[in-house]
Amino acid sequence: MSEELPRTFKVVTVWLLVGLLLFLGVQWWLHRAAQARFSAGDEVIEIRRGPDGHYHWPGRINDRAVEFLVDTGATGTAIPAQLAAELRLEGLGGVTSNTAGGVVRGEVVRADIALEGGVRAERLHVVALPGLADRPLLGMDVLGRLQWQQRDGVLRIDLRSMRP
């Protein structure tokens, strides 16, 4: 009986190490895949469509790191109401929004948006919506200031054409 415990302990330890290595390998692979989906140069940003079929643009809202879901069908930028509350964004009044899930009531707030690659929108009016998934939506209020095109699963933004 005294020899079984050390052997069992060794087997469990080996499996835990294998599991840890597998976990770290998957995390590294996911990190590398995310980096490969976004690239920014001096003049062009390229965002490759993610596995979910959407474009994801890393950025910040009032210095909080977020990943925006690029929504070319949205008139304006929207964020989860919970995130707006956490960031203590200035409320400017209520609004009714038509979303893919139907009509919802939200609040207009003011936020500073900074996107990877140097695109900024300061003091932007965004809609804080309850029930919005954990990812903010980047709408045409920001995208409309840029020259961009979609082709073969790549969203290409020309930074030379940025309009204030």
C-alpha cells in the first residue's frame, strides 16, 4: 500500500503537467491567431475576419482595453450598459434603438474611443445598451470617417484618408 501512493502521485503529476502544457499551447496558439488577424502599418490597417465571421478591432474606451466588433450595418457605436456604468461615462439622455434583436431602450453617453492603428474619436456620443453582449459595436459614426473596403475576408482601412 505504501508504494501505491507515490506511484499514483507520480501519474497524477504527469497528467497535470501534460494538461498544463496543452493549456499553455492552446493559449499561445490563440494569441498568435489574434495577432495575425490584425495588422497596422503607417498607411493601412488590415483586419482579417475572425472564426466567428466578424471583424474585431482592438481598442480602448476611456483607457479600458476592449475589442470592438466592426458593424458596418450600425449607424452608431454601441457599448454594453454595464461597461458604461463601470467606466462612469457621462449620461446625456435616453434613446430608443433599433437593433438586430428588436427595439431597445438605452442611454446616450460620451466616450473617448482609441483604436489600434491610430484611429481616434474623442468625446463620441455612443449608445449604452442593456443586454448587449460583452463586446462593443463599432458603427458608421466612426467607420464613416475612414476610407475602407472589404474583400476576401479582409477589411482594409486606408489611414491616409482619415477625416476629422
